[in-house]
Amino acid sequence: MKANHLCVTNTLTRKKEAFEPLHAPLVGMYVCGPTVYGDPHLGHARSAVTFDIIFRYLKHLGYKVRYVRNITDVGHLEHDADEGEDKIAKKARLEQLEPMEVAQHYANRYHEFMDKMGVLRPSIEPLASGHIIEQIELVKRILEAGFAYEVNGSVYFDVPKYNEKYPYGQLSGRVLDELLATTRDNLASQDEKRNPADFALWKKAMPEHIMRWPSPWGEGFPGWHTECTAMSHKYLGQPFDIHGGGMDLMFPHHEAEIAQANAAYGHQPCRYWLHNNMITINGKKMGKSLGNFITLDEFFTGNHPALAQAYDPMTIRFFILQAHYRSTLDFSNEALQSAEKGLQRLMQIKPALDKVKAEAGDQVSEGLKKIEEACYAAMDDDFNTPVVIANLFELVKLANSASDNKAAFTQADLNLARKLYKEFVEDILGLSSSVAEGGKSAESLEGVMEILLEIRAKAKANKDFATSDMIRDKLKAVGIAVMDGKDGASWKQE
């Protein structure tokens, strides 16, 4: 196991803290997954990629990680104030399908697109609908502890009563008195609640409600927040190490999870809260509720009026990794096109290293040592992928210089450079060499260039310099430089 110098920013304490697992080398991580009633968009991709990086790096450090990411397929109503129709049931009604048919279809679509983006599957992916018993048991515990009440077949969490013993709002920074004042006017259809800040643990199913289960309080369905507390407790115990999700979930969802865990089990659910920031379009959060989202399918096909072209899944992944996970990331075609060029440049490392003729020697250059140290330091500093990428671009320069015979590489240099590429580019950042350029992968481009350089070499040997120069100039026009050397021609993307 590698020495652990990892620090993470804990949203709960608002501090950067040393990462110390409760039961090393075991690490338990729970991340809020998708509500499956529509195709995933760029906002979903950011959360998935963020926690994929964290999952990958923890495993790289030698931890045995149990990564649990749920699928919400019941109980998430249209409004967070426990109002409206279940989002999946609404979609099912509109499309005349069974709710589980809707959930299965969009869960499959989510997996399909995340696979394309190199997002590893979690260790466990529990469904909310598959854990109704556990959620009912959780609601019973909270009722028995005196922090909830039943009204007409629905059960609500008593936030003011809870706040007498535990501070409510510590994660999001919300103050209960201010919350009560700002939400009191919104009680029109919530007259069952004792207080406007209370939230549903279990909701009575109206006659028209499709998704329903028997419970001690009558037929109904769980509240949105209930599932994550029940499922994280089942698969990770409590407290566990890391709970993750988007910043938009801090309130009310994650705040409610903390309250439920304290009420049911007497302690916080986890040690570290990690939150990724939002994707924005023109400064506004991208999301289904706002109707300003672009789905991943639209990115991959280019079939959206806001897109200038189609973008490869790895380009989208690289675009996300260019910003720190805690900072906002604003969408634009210019930013994506820049990411496409940057990724192509980064992926030059492997073909460049394949051309290097290393000298004998076991000494490693200071430049390569510094790159390795800087990459680990960046990842240990709250998973700072932009700094990792900046240092890997330095590796690109060294690899290109060595492949052009402008700098010497010892065998030890070559071994370390290949190790850095494998560990950081492929294993940790999760970037594959299937970088599309006009539909061609990096491997295909390599093969095409070998053929072209062979044709050009034969033309030069036959003193057909017009053909030789034409190939070189045409390639230059599309961003590929051909360099003639004593051992033949080589090439690189500019």
C-alpha cells in the first residue's frame, strides 16, 4: 500500500482534512446516483466522473473500496417539498408504460453512456424499489426515537424536535429559524405537516398513484431521502467513510440524510462529505428541472442546436477533468473544442514513447522524477486533476523530444515515462486511446500514418519529390507534422 498523504475537502467541516479511513485498508463510499426517468446529461456525467476518479485513486493507493451508488426508481416527487407526482410514475403515465419499464430503460441508458465515458461500475448499485423493507424499518426506528409523527397514513420527520438535540442545517449552513420563516408561506398543500421544514419519510399513496407498497401506516411509498440512509446503512454500516454527490443535493437531501441517521442510529452517517460542483450554461445550472440540459447522447451525436459538432465520450471526460471537481464548469463549444485538442495532445505520449530508442542506463532524469512527484502531490491535494493534466503535458514534451532524438532517454527514463502514462492517464484519469478524430481512433490514425510515410519514403527513393512534398504539406494542413530524420520520417499532431 502506498504512503497515504491524501487530503480531502470535507463539506461538513468546510476544511481540508487528512483522509483517514475508519477501518483501513477498507473504505466505504456512498454516492447518490441518478433518478432514472430520462437520458443522462452533462451534469450527471460530472458527478459520475468525479467519484469515478476518487474510486480509481483510492484503489490505486491500495485501499479495498466498497463503492455503493444507488438508483432512485421510486419516491422522488416533482418538488422537493414532498409535493406533486413521482417523476418516474409521471413519465410512465405519459408514455403509457409500467413505471419499472421506464426505470429499467433509463437505467440501461445511464449505464451505456457511462461505460462509453470510461466510468467504472460501482461495487453495489442498489435500487430504491428493492429496499422498501429496509426503508420501512428505518421509519419505524425514527418514530420510536420520537423524531417523527404519522398523519393520515403519511409519516413526517419532525425537524424542530430533532433540532432540540442535534443541529439541523450544519452541512448546508441553513439556519432552522430562517428556514421556517421563508417556507411558512408555502404550506398551502402541506397542511398535514406540523412545521414547513418537516419532510416525508413515508407518503400515503393516493388512489391514482401507481407505485405503492403495504406498510404499518397503510399503502404508500418512501420519501426521497429515506432510501439513501437505509441503503448506505445496509451495505456500509454506520458511520462509513465517504458520502458523495452534487452540491445541489446538500439541501434538502443530504441534510435530511444526516438528520435521519442521527435520529435512527445516534450518530452521523459518515466521516467525510464530498460534493462536486455544477455544470453551467451561460452561468445557470444545467438540469432537467430547468430544461436547459444537453444529454450525453446529443453530445456524442452532435444532434442539438447548441452544439457545433459531435464530441467523443473521452473528450467529454477530459473536459470535466480539466476543472477541479469543486469548481463550477461552464459549457461552451469553444471549451469542448479546446478539450478535444488537449486530449489529442495528451494521447501522443504513448505513440511517442513507442518510437523512443532508449540508451542503456538505470538513472532517471530529474524532469521525470518531478513530474511523478507533482502528479501524486496533485491527486493527494483533494484530487486536483487539472494540475495532474498540466504535469502530464510536460511528459508530452519530454516524450516528443525523445522520439525526435532531440533528447536522450535512458531505459530507466523510458520505463518511468511508460509507467506514468499507464498509471495516471489510463488507470487514474481513466482516459483511453479511443480518441475520435473524424471517427478514427488513435490506433487507426497510427496505422494510416505508417502507410502514408511508407508511400512517401518510396516516392523520395524514386526521386518523386513532388509526391513526397504533397503528402507532407497535406498532412501539415490537417495538423500533422512530418519530420525527416537520419532514421527515417516521424510524425506528431500539432
